[in-house]
Amino acid sequence: MVRLIWNVDPRGRVGCSSRGGVMSSHLRAVGAVFLLSLFVSGCAAFNVTSTVSRFHEFEGRRGRTLAIIASDPAKDESLEFKRYAALVASELLKYGLEVRPKDGVNACDYILFMDYAIDMGKTITMSIPIYGRVGGGTSYQSGFVSGRSSSGRSFTGTYTGTSWSAPQTAMVGSIPYSAREFTRVLQAEIVEREALQERGEVKRVFEGRAISMGTSQLPRVMRGMVQALFERFPGRNGETFTTFYPPDD
């Protein structure tokens, strides 16, 4: 959480400082803008959060072969798809699967159909809280007293004094901001090649989907989404979980 500490000096001037000094109004403005931009762009600097759902009947996978093909034929020859397919192949190799070029699909055990998409995005409005010190400080007291002693004599007098209490930290305001948030989806289905090509039967052995939300930079986050989708592949049948991976630099 971004925390701005606002201070009041003995002359009543308000400032923001990490070491107790008072900043000029210009520096306060620059600092606030910097922190706001850092907060808004944080999703690009932090991990890619993906929610994954998987279903499978995929046992005895080690040593099996597959080819990766785009579910949308229009993407099959694109450089973007080829890059993402290479990321998927790298993950599957970790689990003993041999990924072959798509022109060798007729000799494979399985075909992996892959697709990806990103929506038009939506505007979200939020606020960054501002924390400051409130209350506390030195207070002054004075007054008049009168009474009677034990001997019966009356007396009068005045008194003065000071007291100090520690200030408290509390929310003193907020900085509103808005940003564009996009939904990104990666989907994979693995089917038996022989059943599909020779009998026209779609026999699925794996279905998986990873969904993340954030910036529109799909190429930068795709590696993290691929890692999430194939984490502990094939996983437990019917599971849904959320996981975190870093984006590409």
C-alpha cells in the first residue's frame, strides 16, 4: 500500500516527508504524481495473477507425442501464435511429453488445440488512501484556585502547566484515479489424434483455461499464463486455483 505521511510543522505548514522535514508544494505535487503513476502501473511490475480451471482424463503421459495447432485457423501461421506455442511446448517438455512440429501431426498421439484472446477492457475507478498524523502535541493549561487550609486560613492562587500527547496516524484523504483493465484468456484442449483423424471422433483428454486481468500487454503476460495453465500438469481433475508468475521484462 502506498502511504503518504503528511506533517504539520510548528508554524502550521502542511507537508509530506519520509524523514520529518517539510517538502515544498512543488515537490509534494511531483511526489504525489510519481506515487500515483507507480500505483496505477503496478500490475505491469508485479506478478501475473491467473485463475486456472482444468479437467482431464490424461494418464500415462510420459513419452507420448503431440502437436500444437491453433483452434482458430486464422492464427495458425501468425508469429504471435508460434511464440505462444513454443512457450506451451517448453512447459509440456517438463512433464515428459514430446512436442513435434505440426507437419508431423499424423504421427502424434495427441493434438493440442490452443487459443487466446483479450477483451476491449473496462474502466475501473479506485483511490489511493493518504495517511497522516492527527491530534497530539503540546497543550497549555492555566487557572485560578482558592481554598481553606487546615488551620482555617483562606488562600488563593494561580497555576500554569503544559502537557504532551503522542499524535495518531489516520487516513486524512485520498487520491482518486482510474485505469483501463483488460481480461486475458488462454485456453487449451488436448484430443486423441487417431480418434479425430480416423473416426471423426473428438475424444478430449484435457481441457484447461487460464484467465488474468490487467494491462493490454498480452505478449508480456503470456509466459506467466502458460506457466499457470500447465502448473503441475495435468493436475487434479476438476480443480480451480489461483496462482502467480512474473511477467516478461
